[in-house]
Amino acid sequence: MKRFPGTKDIKLIDNIEGTQVLKCYFRQKNIRSIIFLRGQNNIFIPISLVKKGTRKGKNIMKENYKILFKGEITRINQELETDNYRIEKL
């Protein structure tokens, strides 16, 4: 990826209407995260953190992330639509 040159721990798994969906790894790949990257504002929105050995964390890919994280994605989209969120800078 151009934004993260040489990084193997952040992978693009989908692009939905200009919003990137990224898969990230932490702690020697034992913990996985799925993140929306809001393309226009360059804001990262964490959807979920899961352990690698769990049902959701076993193998996150383009073909299954929408099913695995349907509830989390729906909740995040509702919060964005109703402006029910806060922005924190890291």
C-alpha cells in the first residue's frame, strides 16, 4: 500500500464508496483489528478488536468481514449518521 510502505501488519481488504476497510495485526499477530478508514477526512474508525483464535478473528478477509462484523458496522454507521461519536487524536 502506498500509505503504509513496507508495512505488512496493515492490509487493505475492501474499498466501499471511497472508504477503505483495513485489517491490522497487533502483538505478534495474536490480536486482529478491523478498521474503517474514512477516505475524505482521513479518520480511522475502529470496528472491532478480536483474538486470532476466536471465530471472528480466525481469518478476516473481504469475503467474510461484512458477515462477521455486521452488528458492529451497523452500529458505527448509525452513530455516524446521528453524530453520536467523539473524535480523539492519537
